[in-house]
Amino acid sequence: MIRKPRTSADPDVSVVIPTLPANDHDAVVDALREGTVEEFEVLVVDDADLDICEARNAGIEAATADVVALTDDDCRPPPEWLARVR
């Protein structure tokens, strides 16, 4: 299942976060919202049946931005991370 807890009409960056149903991904999404980039989307691939590579690939396929960044559910990107990725 792919959820989009953060969307944008015209995102500069799509962030893909593979996770498992038992894991919490809210803190990484909150850290991204506190960043310096306004136009981005977050795709959380929450599927216990997929391995991490399959989950990342599913998120990349569903992304709408030209630039895709990958992070994990236990990471806390610094505020300038998306600006550097972009």
C-alpha cells in the first residue's frame, strides 16, 4: 500500500519511504515538513509483503516529481536535505 501523507500540485522532489506496518514513519515525515523546500511529496510504501528494494521501486514508480529521494522510516533528514537533493 502506498500512502501520500504530503502532496504537492507540482512537486520538485518525491520522497519515498519504505516501511513496515509495525514501524512508525510520522517522525521522518514531520522532519521533512520542517525543511526548506515547499513543493515536495512523500510516498510511504507500507507493505510487509515487499522487501525494501521492491518497496522503494514501487514508490519510485508512483512518484510524480522528476527527482526522487529515498530515505528510511528511522531517519530524520536535516532541514536543508531536500534543497540539496533538488
